[in-house]
Amino acid sequence: ESRWAQIKEQGGFSGACRILRPNIPGALAMIVFNVKDMTCGHCSAAITSAVLAVDPRATVHIDLSTQRVEIHPVAADAVRLAAAIADAGYTPALLASAA
């Protein structure tokens, strides 16, 4: 069973995601994850690849010093993106929400 199915089955996340309104037509709100086990360029590349595998038109910004992953998705929601990161071997935690 995929991590996405497990997360969905458990009712989503206990945390919320920070929502920022993008200026890109058709884009969803920005989703921000803290990924504490992301420590190097290889981790960054693996997470970026995982995100783009589920949402090829997403924009991904990674800050290794703060262990933050900011995603401007076009097609995938926070659950799918978190599951993709988890399936790549990392532990994403959604940050606080602001609607």
C-alpha cells in the first residue's frame, strides 16, 4: 500500500499547510512542508523529482538550511504531494495554515 493511501485512509494530516495565493492562472495555493530528514543536495533532488512525478508543472523551491520545501502545485493537493515525498523516503510535515 502506498504512503498516499495510508495518509488518505487516516484522514489526512494532523498538521495544516500554509496557503498562499499564487499569481499563476490555474495554479493552486502554495504548500509548505518541513522535511527534517532532508540534509543534502541528493535529498533535494530526490524530493523535487518525487513532486514533479505527481505534478509535472509544479514549481518546487527547497531551502536546505531551514529544511523547507515550498511547492506551487498545478494539479496535486497536499496529501498527494506529501505521499510522494514520503514514498521517496522522507518525512514531510505540513506547516501552519493561513487561508
